[in-house]
Amino acid sequence: MSYKITNKNQNPDVLSFFAKQKKNNNIWVLAFSLLFAMGLQNSLVTTISNATVRTTHLTGLFTDLGIELSQLFFYKQEGQKDKLYSSIKLRLTIISFFFLGGLLGGIFYSTIKLYVLAIAGIILLIGIIYDDIKLKLIRKKHIPRRWK
């Protein structure tokens, strides 16, 4: 119930602020404010759902990454830290490839237009086929140890 009240009171203020920035043509303040609003929305939904749901793309990953980086100061057992390092590495990999894909997509779009989507589709298809072959090999227990 308290989340509804906070959201109900906050939304008109945020929308009013955005409208003023748009009218003043202050694009940087508007962009930073939108990013801040996405972070607020993400943290609200994360709190309500007990960290089950993420509502935005990178803000959710950065929220989880920030939480896990802060947990490095508190976890003392080696098993916990290993699991945490693994999760941080995964999140950093996802974030890096998200930015790399956006950058390369923009570069290739300027030359080959929408065919860039075909390239992305082919890469995804190759990943699915690779994963399927790897899973079949694991099930047969004929996979080399370095692939595990």
C-alpha cells in the first residue's frame, strides 16, 4: 500500500519536471532525469518483487551489479565469494556485449541498413545450434573436459 502512495505522489512531479526540461530544450538534464527515473522504477519493482522482476534493460543489471559489488565487503566465506565473482563476471559480460552490440549495430546499420538484423539473427542461430550440440554431447558424456 505504501508503494502505491509513493508512486501516486511521485509521478506528477516527475512528469512536470520532464515537461519543463523539454520546453527549455535542455536535452542533457532530460536524459539524465530519464535515466534516474528508470533507476527509481527498477528499484521500486525490485523491492516489491523481492528481486525477482526487472523492468528495464541495463538499469536492472547495473542495480544487481552494484548490490553484488557491495556484498564483496560482507561475504567472508570462500564459497560465497566465488559464487559472487562468477555472478559479477556474468553481469559485466552481459553489459559489455550489450554495448558492443549496440555500437556494432549502429556502425553496420549505416552501411547495410536493416540487413544488420539478419546478421544478428544468424549469430543467435549459431549460438543456439552450438548450445544444442554441446548439450547433446554432455548428455552422452563424450564432451572434452575443457568445454564443461
